[in-house]
Amino acid sequence: MKKKIITCMLSAVMVLSLMASAVSAETSSSKELTVYTPWEDDYATYVFNSFEEDTGIHVNYIRLGAGEMLTRVEAEKENPQATVMFGGGSSYYISATQKGLLEPYQSSELSSTPDAYLDPDGYWNPVNVGIICFACNTEWFEDNGYDYPTSWEDLLDPKYEGEIIMAHPATSGTAYNVLATILQLMENDDDAWDYMAALNKNISQYTKSGTAAPNAVAMGESAIALTFSHDGLMPAVQGYPVEISFPSEGTGYEIGATAIIKGGKEEEMENAKLFIDWITSARGQSTYAEMGYPLVPTNVKAEVSDGLVTLDQVNVIDFDPVWAGEVKEEYCAIFEEKIANAPTE
């Protein structure tokens, strides 16, 4: 009980601090903030509404795939139409930093975030951790008498022909993380592309959005989705027949991030900083658990959802997000040529 009282008091202090910051910024900024985000509408709306309740700042957001978000920000470089990128893996933010698209800013709330999650260059801020998994339709597996796949090799079994779904790496941060994981797991690029070509035989489609894949599994349209664990678990939380498993050889993960867009709307800059401070705080990241979203927070003081799968529970590879960000365009182009547009037999 004492711990809960202290937590509530800290949250109240945080909210009051944010509200005071919002009031002090009122004379130099608007009461609005424009955000690009790949998050699903239900989650994004809950977070942005909570932020507005705490600060009085209304968020106008446009939902895009992580790859689309980066492409749009780059296309609008000379005349940015949004002020914040929120969501998507750090590899996209590393790429955006290298392209000169981000304004350096580090939240004052990062003292409760492990150093391993931080941007050493000071441009983006961590907001969650995502782990690649296999989301399986339990009814399909029961009907066919199969066990859930527990290795990357399992996915190549001909019995899964047309039953595996994932997004396209060029438009989805989830799918690019899958591709980057395979490239880092294999001994060389040739082996990785051979694997992706073999997997392609069992793929039903490459969706635009990363969350579309587990949603298709939830509806019984596919048996297996390659996705992040929080997106794979969410349909189960909502009552759909979905369970997740992880590849024994090791799996990839990402640090979800947020950042200020360079040259964003001047009247929204203070609000942008306030939002980043809020979403990196225990209060902001506790919204995950409030809405029952099984998302791993990066702030260690944030509340967590029941059944959450964390990095220490899974065999994860030594994923290199800097490398992944640097080679993204090159490898997405190769994927398009070798896999997505490969002639069918």
C-alpha cells in the first residue's frame, strides 16, 4: 500500500509539473501538436487523449507505417508539416538522424531508463521495447494437429504454404526488424537471402502495416504472423484465438522511439518537448498498462501489463540498430528485387 501511495504521489507531481510547463509555454506556443505515428488508432488515441487531459495540449496525428513516416518526413524536409515522430523502431530514427531530419532533444525523464536504450547522439528518445515473435492462430493449429513453430527453420515447412503473413520491410518497422534479424542471424548475406526466398514460398502476402499481420491471424485469415510480441499478444487480450512463440535460435528486438522533426512548426516546439517528456515519464508509459496494451516500457518505474514478455525471458540476438539504420535503404531495395518481385514458379 505504501508503495502504491508513493507511486501515486510521484505521478501527481509529474502531472502538476507538466501542467505548469504547459502553462508557462502558452504565451510562445499554440495548444496543439502535430504528430506522425505508426501506432494503431486505438492506442494512439488513448495516449494522445491522456496527454491532453494532463497538459491541455491537443494532438493532431496522422497514422503512417514507420517506413512511410520516414519517407514523408524526408520528402517534407524543406517544409515540415509535422513536429514530432512518435513510434517505430530506433533504426528509422538513426536513419532520420543521418539524413539531418531530426532536432536534437533528450527528455529530462530519461534517468529511469536503462543506458542500453538511449541514443548516444541525443536525437531520439526511447519509449518501448518490441520483441519479434510468431503469433499463431490457436484454432488453426488445433484443427491441423500441429505444434506452434519454435524456430526460424520451422517456418519453411511446406505445411505452412500460404499460411504465413508479414508486412513489407520498406513500409513497416516490424517487418524490417524481421529482415534485419535474419541478416544478422545468418553467417552471410547469401544465406540470409536464400532463407527469405524459401520463406517467401509460404508467405500469403506482405501487408503495408506491421499490425495488419497479427490482425489477420486473429481473424483466421492466416495461421502465423511475424510480428512484435505486443502486437501478437494484443488480439489475445481482446479475446481472439492467438498465442505467441519465439524462435529458439534467437530473435530480434527494437527500441521504439520518438523525436522532434527538424524545422517543425515553430509554434509547436515547446509542446513537442513537453510531449516527449511526458511519454518518457512513468506517467506517460503507464498508459500502456492502463489500456491493457502488453507493451514493454523503457521507463523502469512505469506500470506494466499482466502477461508481459520482457527481453530477459527470451533468447534475443545481439541486435545492432545502428547497422540496421545505416543499411535500411539498401536492404529494402534488395528485398524488393529478390523477394517481393521475384517471379513465381
